[in-house]
Amino acid sequence: MAEPWTLRLALAYPASLVVPCAGLVVLAMSSQPTAAAGPGLAAVLVVAGLAAWTLIEYVLHRWMLHGIEPFQRWHLAHHRHAGVTIRVPVLFSVLLVLAVVGLPALISGGSAYAAPLSAGMLLGNLLQEAVHHRLHDTRPAGRWLEARRRLHGFHHFCDERRGYGTVTDLWDRVFGTLPPPHR
């Protein structure tokens, strides 16, 4: 039986989250306070938020998911059952999104900079989730994704004290946790 056309238009999780997040970016960049910052600065702040997320993800993965209960126990189950669909506790997701959206506003006093910075961090979170989901997929991937998959596999199966970054190995390089080169 042929696949319904509605399913052919649908994106699978987590890629389906990219569209709402793109809407968030448009909303953030067109909001009144953000408009005061100007579109160029707002775009720079979205990119800065995206970059900031890579550090946040590294820190959360290294020191929370590998060091604080009950997160460590949940994450260990993910390591042991790497082929099982990735699930994130809803409460954790809600608190993380509230922090990502709320902290820039709180720190900046609700300035024009908070919305695009938060939008960039949310985009980073969605990108990280999408990439992480794909790393556990066995389908062939391009060179960049295969390199990420190799590093992530090393983290899962060889040495969980290395290779914390999902989207980038920048912070593994900075903090000395980069897995050894592939041989």
C-alpha cells in the first residue's frame, strides 16, 4: 500500500522540531525589543546563542549526565542500551527550555538581546538532539556525521570520559577530552 501523501510531508522526530524553532527565531527577530537591536545584531546573537549551546551541552553532558544522580543513572541506561530510541524526561526538557529562555532575559534585564540569544540556544538544543538521534541510527551518513558517529561511539563503548560533544568536538579539544585519532 502506498504511503499517504500527508506522511510524505511529515518530518520525523526530532527533525520535526526544527520548523517550530525556525518560527521561534522569526518571532524573536521580529519582536519589538529585538527590532530595537536591529536585524544584523539579532542575527549575530542567534549565532552566538547557537555557539553557546555547544558549551552548555558539553557541560551538561560531562558534569551532570556523568556525575549527578538521577541524571547519571538515566544516562548510563542510554549508554547500555544505545540502540533504543532516545528519550528525555519531560520535566528535564521543560526545565532546560525555561532556563535557556529565562536566563538570558534575567541576566540582561529583559533587553533586546535576550530573545535572539535564547532562540539561538534553542536552535542549538534542537540541532544537538537531531544529530544525537541520527548518531544512533545505522543508516549511512555523510563524512561529517560519520566523524561525529565515530567520536560518539568511542564515548559510548570505549571511554565515557572522552567525547562529550555531540555537534562539535571544540569543547573536547579545549578541555582535553577529545578521543584519540581513528586508526
